[in-house]
Amino acid sequence: MLPDDLKNSLVEHINRVDHPRELAVDVMFSIQDYYGYLTDEGVEETAQLLKMSPLEVEQLATFYTFIYREPVGKYIIHVCDSVVCWMDGYESIKDYLCKTLKIQDGETTPDGLFSLLPVCCVGYCDRAPAMLINKKVYGNLTPDKIDDILKKLRQDA
Ligand code: FES
């Protein structure tokens, strides 16, 4: 259940707009931040707050790449699978990440640190292949560079 302060601040925000559903993504992000992902309870709460049906919220949630309907790791690695990255080594980068993390696309490491998910172009086409980890973009990826990035993230965890 959402804490009162979060719920009240969302209600306050929603009351300031003419069409509450325009805040659907913001509300889903806030609720996702609280739970760690958009839980079933979070879908219900979003629907109640915005006076939408849970199905409408579900449809929106599954449309957006950065709304997670299942638990995700502390670091969410989105590997770009759009055309330029495809041409510049996406597959080998993704395979390397799978091998190194010992997970497949869509999975999370058992220690809860890393999830691996696809994403469309992240705007680093001139530095392909690229990936996004949480809000940071990394380009010109190589296995060595990935090793360095993962090592640093593990140290920071
Ligand atoms: S195609 Fe991968 S960053 Fe643009």
C-alpha cells in the first residue's frame, strides 16, 4: 500500500490538471519508484488515482519500455537493438552480457544486481553499439569496456 505522503502528493498533482489520465506515466513512474517495479497493487492504485480501469493502466504499462511489470535488478541494462547497433555488433555485445552475467534477455541475476532488457535507439548511433544502464548511456561497447562498467557498478552497489 502506498504511504500517505506519496499518495497525497500524487493526488495534489492530479488535482491540478484537467485530464488526470495525462499523468498516467508520471504516476506509474512514482509508484514504480516506490515498489521497485509496477506491481499489480501499483496498477490498481494507479487506476484508482486516475479514475481509469486497471486494464487501461495495464495497457499503458506494457506499452512503455521503462515501466517494469516484474521485479528488476538494481541496475537495469537496456541493450539497444535498433538498426545501427544491430549493424555494429549488437548481437555479440548482448551475447557477451548474457555470458558474463549468466542470464538471458529479460532475466535478472540471482543477486538482484543486474537485469538485461532490450531497448530501441538510445540516441548514441554514432557510438554504436550502445546500452543504457538506469539513466546513463554507454557507447562504443566492447567486452573489455563492459567488464570495466560492470566492475564499477558492482563496487558502487
Ligand atoms: S541504433 Fe543504437 S543507439 Fe541508435
